Amino acid sequence: MSLLTDELRARIGTEVTYTAPEELGRAAIRYFARAVGDDNPLYTDDAYAREHGYPGVVAPPTLICETNQYADVPPDPDGYAGHDWHIDIPGSRKVRGGNTYTFHRHVRPDDVITATWRLAGATERSTSGGQDMLIVSSVATYTNQHGDLLCTNEETIIYVARKEER
Amino acid sequence: MTAPLVEPGAEVPPLERTIDLRAMIAYAGSTWDWHRLHYDPDYLASRGLPAPVVDGQVFGALLAEQLQDWLGPGAFVRRLHFRFKNLVFAGETVRCVGRVSAVEDGVVHVEQRVLVVGGDQAERVAVEPAGAEIVLRGEAT
């Protein structure tokens, strides 16, 4: 049985755009840095950030790729409240593959983030254990309210066929 | 603080962190991600998972932090990639390790990994391969 359905194939190339309802904000930056345990004063101390050439505090590099703040969608039954393609592949389990981030500049508290997600591709493979899997790749492009390119995020999600279903 | 040694083969100082349930809850809140995988015992039991699963995206933050701490506030991480190998569970300790693979035109290339360390179980790999490019002179504006 092929995991790559005609329905999914037809969706490749589609895009969805989200714009945050507010600026990223200093509190969101401090909360994230505190949560991951990063005590770099670049993220909390304006004077320190200015000393090092920034206009003020900046966000930790990966925050923009990890937060769902911009998406502003209600949580799904699993509790997830971010961008999702809602790809349903019966008899499979979904796991994260990996990410490649390209940063153009630090995100700042006054940036209002727009993220455009594109469904870039879907490829069938087999795991080393011989299970069928489908690798779905997406690209998110993040910009701000002035059209500045902030970052891109290439993401792979893997749907692995469950053994008992084969 | 002495200037870090930045040449091919040089080790990036490791970054180690224990990710307990409290840290996971804080992370879930700070990223607006309330997926039950990260805290809900009933949800986990129904899927045969032994403990809350650490959100893998946090390893991206730790890999970036490891580099920024090493090269200082003027350095700019322009590219970061990572691939997940194994799940990490609440209460486990991870160690980010890395090594310089090349230095070209003020850009440092590093290879990194995230390992799960300590505890009773054998060390396992959480993230591999991973790596980054860092611009020493800072972000281009």
C-alpha cells in the first residue's frame, strides 16, 4: 500500500500564511529564554545588547521557528496550536525528522511576524527495518511588517507505517 | 574571558542541561505549544510511552545557545540544522557537543550532536547529524 495518496500529491506546492496578531514582544523573548535556561543578557538587557551593536534586546535565534505565537489557531484534539497540514495517513505514526534554519537577522521585540508555510514535497522511502515511510517536507518563510526577511525553516515530518498494519 | 580557539578540529565547549517536567511546561507555555505528548499521563499511557516526551524543537535552541555562549554576543548564527534520532523523556539530561569543521572568510562551520547522558541507561543519541554556520563579525544589516 502506498503511503503517498493522490490527494496528498495534489496538495504539494500549496501555501498557507499566518500573521501574528501583535508584536513578538519583550515578555515573549524573556519567557522563552527563561524556559530553555538561556541566561544570555542579549535577550533581556537593552544596555548590554546596545554595547554589542544591536538596537536593543533581541530574540534567541531559534525562537521564531519554535513558537506558535504567530499562528493564533485554536488547539487541535492533541493540544497542538500551531501550523499543521492535517495530513491523515491511516496506519502510520508521525514523527519529527529534522529542521534546517537559515537566519537573516535577529528577531526584535517590535517585529510582527508573518509566516508562510509551503508544502514542498513528499517522498516514499523504507526505514532500515524495512518499514514504509513517507517523508513530508515543508518550508516556512518568516518576514516582519516591513517585509524584512527574517528566517527560513525547512522542516521534515515522517509518517512511518505501523508494523501490525502491514 | 579568553578568546575561544576557532580552528578546524577545535572543540566547542559542551552545553549540558537537565530537562525536567517543570522546564517542559515552561517551554510549552513560552512556545504556545500545548501538545499532550509533553505532559498528559493519560495521553502518554494510551500510546505506550513511558514518560512525557521532550519537545525536540528545544534542542535547536540549545545548539544555538551553545554556539552563542562560545563565540560571544557579536557572533551571528546564520544557519543551523539538526535531525532527530531518539526521543528524550522528562527528567533526562542532554549534552550538546560540537567541533569546528572549517573556518572560511570569517564563517565558522561546526558539526554538533545532542546526547542523552547520565542516569542508569546507556548513553544514546538524541540529535545527529547537526551543525551550524556562524558569522564572526555579526549579523549583516
